[in-house]
Amino acid sequence: MKAKLQACCLIAMITWGGTIFSQTKLKSLEDFKTPTGDWFMAKDVKVDSVNHKLFTYAEGGDSFVNGATGKTVHLESKEAFGDIELHLEFLLPEGSNSGIYFQSRYEIQIFDSYGKENIDFSDCGGIYQRWDESKPKKQKGYEGITPRVNATKSLGEWQTCDIIFRAPKFDANGKKVKNAMFEKVVLNGVIIHENKEVTGATREGLAGVEVAKAPLRLQGDHGRVAFRNIRIRDLENTRATKLNIWVDVFENTEKGPNYDFVVQGDATEDEAKNMFEYSNGELKAMDKWTASTAPYGVAITKKRYSSYDLKFEFKWGERRFEPRLNEIRDAGLLYHCQAGTYAWPPSLEYQIQEGDCGDLWSILGVSCDVLRDGEILVLKKADYSRSKKFVDKEKSGWNKVLLKVRGDSAQYYLNGVLVNEIINSNYAGVSINSGFIALQAEYSELIYRNIKIMEK
């Protein structure tokens, strides 16, 4: 578990088998359409300790700042997106205001709302209201959605958003058949929206008809703001549900892979594509790796699963890599992942580690209780909490894993024996019963095979 206590990671764009995996990282102004106005790149961005309405910073770096006055053009990505998962971090000075416009149309509000007891759609994390100028004065604004709770951090702290957005859907004739939806909005590790539809563009969103794909927009004209670590995962190839049938977890859709490889740090494409290989029903980790040191990463689904049986076999290879060259070999099955743009996401884990296979780990805000011999064991709430397996059934060579998930509960089987059981999974105090599924690789050769899932 030592590797699991290292810092969370950034993602890299990855290629494999000639296919570009849909990991996008907006890291410079060149990733946005021109003109970019007064936006500039900075480092060490902080709220001024004397005048809290201003920033201090140094030039260069990886943070986007919207000019000296906070009144400039919006940033719009060059790439157009449909269904996506977005991660970004933002910083606001006192009283400031900005927004994230999905498809340049549907806004998640960014606002200095720390400490407010009575919040509405215009506060931080709110889904901003729509607007109709033709309606009477007090009816022009409508359909704004207030966050479930105020999760805003205090002045001067960088804040995080993880958002799953579903674009509107259209039939063959171009008629809209499904509204845009914010499937999940997580602000600073707290779920503030789930499955909230938006019937059309919110106020100040791009006018005109809705479309299947359009750029991401960052608001630049409402006050000073800084953004960093902007990462996008394309969820367009999410596979349809097939009940009560065993299917390959990582099988492709007609449009391409329904999974991504997410790797720690700024690995090059050549490095990243050598970390994982999936073919003929086998997921090989580090098989082609040649360097003495290695990153860690996951193969993660684009689909979020709720109730299912998941089974596979695994076997360790021979080689190990720095920084765990002399440590026991370590990996894991992650489920109920609440985000997928990390190589180390908030999730629950079925531990795959020499001597500890079948242990439970709860990770980065996702927690649960353990059911053992009819008794409920409440785990200590921490970034990483552990419950050891009930019995040791691990063996050399191939081992068989079965995970039975039913919403917020799960049973861990190893080589046909129940070795752990959890109930009451939750994230930041909200019960959770679904998430992405990921298989890890951590500095050792490893083969997963016969990776099957049956949805219930």
C-alpha cells in the first residue's frame, strides 16, 4: 500500500494500437481558440494578503489567469466535446465570479460563496438559470438549480471540480430526443448535483440551437479567476447495458474502446502505450516496459456500473520497477470510482498485493462499513482506510477474483472463498451505488485475463 500513499497524479494523452485514447489536457493558451484576450499563464497564484480582491503571482507556469482586471474574453477550447468527464481547479479572490460552460452553453457557476447559509443557483456550484427576455420582469430567469449543500472552500484556497456531463441527444433527423444532463457534480470532494437535466442554454451561454458537440468555455469577463489542472475524459463510447450476460469488461463499441488508460504524470505517448496492452482478452501491465523506473496507472471503464458480478484471473510477472524495486508487488481492483481522470481516483478497492490479496481499502473520501460474522465494523474515516481479509486464500500463479456488487454493498471472493464484505458505501456523506471500474498497475509486471462482467 506504500505506493497508494503517494500524491495523486495528472493524466497523459495515450495511444495504443493506433487508437488515440480520449484523454485531453488543456495546459496552455495554444489549446484554446484565438483571440485569448488578456489571459496569461502564471505560477504561484495566490489571493493577495493585503487586498483580498487581487491576485499575486509569478509569470510563467501552468495556471490560467484572466488578465489584470478580470474583465476579458472567454476561453474556448479548440476541440469540441459531447459526453465528458471534466476535472479542473480554480481560485477566486474576494467577491469574484466566473463559470464553466459545457458545450459553451450550460453553466456551472463559480462564485465566492464561502460561509453562506442560504444559497441558490447563483452560488458556487449552482447550475445557472436559463433566461427569456420576452417574459415579464420577474419571470425572465427560470430553471436554475441550487447545489445540494454549500461546499465552497474559504478565501485563498484552490478548489476542485469533478463533473460528468452528458450532451443532448438527437435522432437521425436532428430532433432533440434527450436533454443535456449534469450526471454528477463534485465540488471539493462533495457531491452537489446528480442527474440534473438542463432543457437549453443557461443565461449568457452560446445562443442558437443545441448541438451534439461543442467547445468548453471558461468565463473571463465577470471577475478575477485562475484555473489549473484542466483534464477532460471523453465518455462518448460508453457501452449499452446488457443484463444477466457475461461480457468482456473492456470490449470495444462500434465507435472504439469503451475504456481509457490513465497514467501518472506527464508520460510521453511512447511511454504510456508501453504500460498497458489489451488484446485477446488479456490486459498486460508493464510487459513492454524497458526503463528501470515506472509510473503507475489504471485501465478504467467509460461506463459507470451499479449492480453486477465481476470476475477475472491475475498472475504476477517477474520484473519490478523503481520506486518499488525491492517491495512486494502491488495492484488493485478499484470500483465505485467517483472520478476517472485520475490514475488514483476516489474509490473502493479490492486489494491485489502479495500477501494481502482480498483486503479492502477505502480511498480519498469514498468510505464504507465492513460486515463480518453478522457484525457491522465501522471503519475509521480517513483518506485511506483498511480492512484485512477474513481468511488467506491467495496462492502462487493464477488467482481467481470475484467481486459481487449490489449498489452500496459488495462481497469479495478469492479462489472461490468469501474473504471480505462491505456495506453502506458513501462519498462525503452521500450514499453511492455506482461508479467506474478500474484495474491498476503499480511498478510490477502483471497479467489480468478473462475479465468479465454481468450486470444485474
